[in-house]
Amino acid sequence: MSDNILVCGSIAFDTIAVFEDHFNKHILADNMQSLSVSFFVPSLRKEYGGCAGNIAYNLRKLGGQPIPVGTVGNDAEDYLAYLKGMGINTSLIRVLPDAYTSQCFITTDLSNNQIASFHPGAMERSAENDLTGQEAAWAIVAPDSKEGMFAHAQRLHDQGIPFVFDLGQAMPLFDGDDLEKMLGMASILSANDYEASVVEQRLGKTMPEIAERLQAVVITRGALGANLYTGGKNLAVPAVAPGRVVDPTGCGDAHRAGLLYGLANGWELYDACCLANIMGSIKIASRGPQNHEPDIEQINNLLRFQYELKSRL
């Protein structure tokens, strides 16, 4: 059986600027009808990002075999070289020569308020990227274009490859009927607590009821850890206290990577959720979604002493 993990989702650049003041001093509520502002941003950084890119990064750091399934533009040469340099299989990343890679432009002020603009670019054509014929132990359908998410889900379902449905930033795109259709194909639903409440509202069902039709539901709750709904039980998975809290960007993707690694390697669901919590705690201590360096010895120690599990990596 293949130990590959198909990681379907967005691949993007995040350009992050810091405005060394406060937006509310320069955006006046009584002048909003003719808004025209300019911010001087002496600090600027460009990060590799996107859900598929972030999850693949974390999986590879764990020793997994991720295959990202995404669509990029003619400006992604450095990102592709970076992924290949990590030993990540990029054969299912489709390059569109007439488009730009998805890009998020974020300006943050000194109060951590953000003004962001998102250009979907090549992501809008992700449904054209056909993964049919690929072998994998597990997969994930992470935020992407809505058409792409459904296309990937259907192809995975048709091939009998179990997958995690990660609603994430795509939540506004899915109404109740869309969620019913997607959950009819998925094996596991993963969401944060806010997303979970929206899913419950749109489906008119509680999370235990939703979990009855799936292998599991995993709900992340930040500093409160996570909840695993499986087999008619609601299991609390305690949080791992991070060394420091620096940047939550990409924490959800790191969590999903830990879950997928455990699933692909035959771990019990609870154990996989423990690894997922550990990965999220490691990520939050580093700025940017792909700049942390998980330490295998540290992870094994946390599995043993935090969760009383044997070393698994």
C-alpha cells in the first residue's frame, strides 16, 4: 500500500508588510465615502504559503510523503524549486503560463490589525488538475476554489482514497447542500470551533450527529486543545503549551499535517490528534507558515510525557 498523502489545496505567496503606526489614526469613519489612504511600510517579507504548500511542508518535516495537488502561475519557479529541494514530489502541481500564482497581500499595523487583499490567480482553475490514477494512503481536500475542492473530492471518492475535508477559509463558499454533498464523500471533517458552529447551523445538526456518518470529526479549539468525535464518543485532546506565541498563521495547516501523518501510518485516531496538537504548538512559536523546524526528538518526548504515548517517529 502506498504511503503517499495527496494534499489538495491552494499554493500561494503571502506578502506581509508592517505599518509602524495604527490604522485608526489614518482611516477616519466620517470620511469613509471618499477613502484614499497610503501607508508607508518599511518592513516587508514574502512567504511561501497556501494550504497545500503549508501542509506538505509540515508532512515532509515529519518524514511523510506528501504530494501537493495545486495550480500555480508563471511566477512560481522559486516555490517549485524550494519544494523539490525538500524532497517533495511536485508532479501534481500544474503550472499555468498565462496566470499568476495565488497571492495574499497583507498590511499589519502595530495593534495587529490587518488589511488584506487576495488574488486567486491560477487557483481558480484548480478543478482542471486531475489526480485520477494516483495511489495514496490518505488525502486531504483543503481550501481552494470551490469547483476544485469538489472535483478533487469526487475523484478521491471514486478511487476509494479516504480523505479529510478541511473547510477552513472556504467556509463562506459552502451552503448546507454543499456540505451535505462533501460530507457524503469525506471520511473525516476537520474544522476549528467557529467553523464547526457554522457547519452545525447550516446542516441543522449537532457535531455528534454529524460525526455519526463519518469516521471522525476533529475540532480544534486553540489553547483549549481539540475534540475528537468518533465511534459515538467525544474525546478531549489536551493542548500542548507552546514555548512562545509568535504567529498563528499556518497553525491549522500544521495541525492537519500531524493528523494526516498519523492516519497514513496506521496510528489510532486519538494518537494522530495528539501529534496534530504538537505540530500546531511548534508552528505558533515561529513567524510565517513555513519557517519552523519541528524537532523529532522533541515531538517524541511530548508524545511520551504529555500524552503518555510511546515514541512514534
